[in-house]
Amino acid sequence: MSVIAKNNPVLTEASRKSLAEIGAASKKAVAGLVDLAGAKNPSEVRIAAINALAEMGSEANETIPDLIMILNDNDDDVHVAVVKALGKIGRASDSSVSDLVKLLKNKSDYVKMRAIAELSEMGKAASPAVSSLQQLARDSGDKEVRDEAKKAVEKISKAKR
């Protein structure tokens, strides 16, 4: 993974785009991207690596536990990138609904909103999240979160697939 310079966000972003274009062949880069997404790197580098994993879709399915671990730090921008990545990876593989449901309990309303949006886009695959979304729609202290959770429940319930 020497192509991606850890201290150069511009080069990292260009590398991320190249890896995304390569597609499945970039699967060999997964370990390096997971390493770049780690807390020891600047936010810009981490986000670029997470976005590259997201572009791989279900090819990056094995990174879901690593992405979930990244949510333990305090960087909301990185959290949002992870939520989007989980949505893309999960949408492709229908396997990250439970991970997104966990994010509905995140302290950040912004992270909750991104998780709601990703679940909403997953259609019927997000059906297991409906009860958690309903609870959030009732109990959240933020009106926008409550409203978006209600909309997501409706959208998921009406989805055909």
C-alpha cells in the first residue's frame, strides 16, 4: 500500500479514487485501507480510506467489524464516513443492518441521522431496524431525528425489496 502516502491527503484522495476505479482488484488493498482508516492518521486520510472501502461495496464486507471499531473514537466526521460506508457495503450485501441499528444510539444526532438515511435506503433489508427506528421516533430529544425516523419506518414498510 505504499502508493497511498499517509501524510499526503491529496495523494491519498487520488489513490482512493484510483482504487475505487480498479474495483474488485483493489480488494488486495483492503488491509492497507483499514490501516489508513485507523486513529493514528489525520481525519482526511481516514475519511479517504473509509470512502475507498465504501466504493468497494460488498467486496469490503469483511471490514465491517473494523469500521464499527472506528466508531469508538470521538471524530464525528469520521463517524459519518463510516456510517455511509456501512450503508454502501451493507446495501450491497444486506449484512450491516444490525451495525447501523447500533448507531441509532450514538450520542451524535448527526450520526443518528446518517444511520437513519442509510437504513431508509436499504428497503426491505432494513426491516429488522423498524422497532429501533420506532423507538427513536418516540424517544429522541431532537425533533428532526424523530421526524426522519418516522419517515424511514414508512419507507422501509412500503418497500418491495
